[in-house]
Amino acid sequence: MASHVGCEHYVRSCLLKAPCCGKLYVCRLCHDAEENHEMDRFKVREVQCSECQTVQQAQQMCQQCHVLFGEYYCSICHLFDEDKKQYHCQPCGICRIGPREKYFHCEKCNLCLALNLKGNHKCVENVSRQNCPVCMEDIHTSRIRAHILPCGHLLHKTCFDDMIGRGAYRCPLCMHSAWSMEDQWEQMDIEISQSQMPAEYQGVTVKIICNDCQAHCTVPFHVLGMKCSSCGSYNTAQEGGLIYQPQQLEQDTEAETDTEPEPQDQSESPTPN
């Protein structure tokens, strides 16, 4: 078993010798946080045992004291860690958290996804090569799982949880709803039905675009939200100003006319001395 040493990112019993600067770090993430350059983990050739300090060729077990550097070891990524059913995906070019039999590799997304998403997800080309849109860090950072949204974009699971905790429900990249919102939309229907707009806004409409289905439509205006007439989503954005009906404009004009002051009868004006 690997000793419970390492860093906040990995459980391992060795230090990596950085091929770029020759310094010893527990992992590439620790290196990148301290240095002004990045470590290429694929070029690592040597490690130092944390138990006996012997510098040696990268391998899973110390050649001197035989301590296990990591329950899991990948000779390509030079990844040492506790066992989380990891596996190296050749098309991805990196190690993934498994088990392998529960995942498949999507060629377009260039990403390993759960089997229940096979043929049931929206592909975004090379989505796994982008940074997390919330924290802007590597999507494959350390021990954090990635979470795929219905729109196909990817973010850290911890960032997703934090986003939900703050009340945000839309993808930071495309503004599509981050999960099924049917229950929330039904609640919005109830709240709007119980909140009548003032008389001057009765019959007023507005043009909107739906962030979920991309439909453009004209719908009744309401301060609590505008519902997409195509998919029923309230995840919409207003396009342009309010649209009043002709009779409303006539009423407004008549109201303005009624309030104008009557001209003073000049015949009744006092005669100047």
C-alpha cells in the first residue's frame, strides 16, 4: 500500500523530478503553482522515494526500500495515486477515473463518458481540451471529477455544485439550463398566474430569444419572467422594447389630450391700465 503522504492533489510516496528545471515536486500541479513554467508530466523520467530518498527511474515500487509509490501507476502519464479504478485512455491521452467498463470514449467530444450517455448526449468537439468555464483551470485537475452539462459543455463537479449553491442554473458558456428545470418552470407558471400586471401593461408583449431551444418568439410581458412559447422555458432573454397594442397607444394619446390645460379666454383677460 502507498503511504498516506503526497499533497492535496494525490496520495503517493515519491517526488517527481521535473524534466524542465530538475526540481523535486510531489506532482505537476504543485510544480506549476510554484514555478513560472509548467511541467510536462509525459517527459518525467526520474522520481525520488519519499521513504529512503533514492532517486531512480520512474516506476511503481522503490528499487531500494520496496515501498509502493502508488496503488495506481501509469507509465505514460507518470501518475501515482491511490486506487480509484483509474485507467489510461489512449484516445484521450490521459488517465481517467473508472472503472473502465462503465465508460466509453466519444470521438467527437474527445472524452470518456458514462455508458448511459452513449447516443444520449450533445457532442461538443474537443470539449475536454477546454478549461473549466467556472474556475478557468485545467478540466482534468487532480482528483476532481468533470461534470457534463445537457448542452455538452464540461466543468468541474465541485464548480458545478458551487454554481448550484449560489443559485446559478445556466451554463457559463452558452447560457443553456444546466439541468432539467421543468419543476421550476411549473412553479413560475403558478407565481405568474397569481401576480397580475398593472392595467397599463395588460396585453403588452415582447420579443424574446430562448437560451434553451434558441427559438425567437413574441410573448406576453411579465416582470417575473417571459415564457418561451416553443419549449416552455423561462430561461429567456428580451429582444428590444415592449410592444403595445394599437388600442393601448390610442388610450395613452387620449389620456394625454384629456390632461392638457384649456386655453384661457382672452376676452376675459383684465385690461391693462
